[in-house]
Amino acid sequence: MRKDKILAALLVALLLYSSFATWKWEETEKSRDNAINALERAASSEMKCFESSGILVSLAEENASNAALISFSLMLAHCAYNLESTAYSLRSLTNDPKYSDLAAFGVSLGIFFRRVENRFWESRELVLKNKDRLVNLALTIDNLTVERKGLRNLTPEDIKKLKKMAEEIESG
């Protein structure tokens, strides 16, 4: 009889522990999903930022001051850095390799926009030299995010395409 009480107490303790562990696991999964959703919204916002890279081209074509070009490039470089950081966080949470390519996309754009920002006297020439690429990138991002209904639905091929475009701008 005493063994029965001990076994019953152990079963109750195991049941309570199991319930607690399950609850804790579900809470952790909810937190992880919430973090992924928040990071994807942030990355989408940064991607929207690059849709305005055509404005940088317009500023260069309309002879805006180098200071205006540099200010706009600084904003775009900041978006690139944020996208890179966010994409690396998404990669670590999801293990989805497409986010590594998204981070590389951000890195390449960041390098270009920092180059425009840091070469005061050459900034206009750098932008005009890459004007077709920048406009094409802005249109592609706009089309892809509308077509796919957001960043989350971009395919690995879509992101590889963007990464390649950004690498062409960086090396251009």
C-alpha cells in the first residue's frame, strides 16, 4: 500500500512536470514565431527602402548637391546594414539559407552606398554609372514584393536574383 502511494505521488509529479515542460515549450515556440514575424516585418521595411533607390538616380540626374546625394546614400546604407543584421537573425532562428543570401544582398548594397557616401566628389558619377542597375533593382524589388505578397514569400531564387543584382551594383 505504501508503494502504491509513492508510485501515485511519482506519477503525479511526472504528470505535473510533463505539463509544465509542454507549456514552457509552447511558450518558447510562440516567442520564436513572434520574433520571426517581427524580424520579417523589419526586413520587409528595409527592402521597401531600396525601392527608393531610383530617387537617388533622379537626384544625380537633376544635379542635386553632392551633400543631398550623400545624405540619401547614408539613409540607403543604413537600410542595407539593418537588412543585413535582420537577415542574419532570421537565418539563425529559421535555419533557412535564403536569409544568408538576403544578408549578402544587404552587404553588397551597403558597400555601394557607403562608397557613394564616402567619395564626396565622385558620388554623382558613381550613381550615374549605376543608374540603370539602381532603377532596375528598385523596380524588381517592387515587383517581387507585390507579386509574392511580401518578403516572407520570396523564393530562394528571387533572393539570389536580388543578390546578383546588388553584386553587379557593388562592383560597377
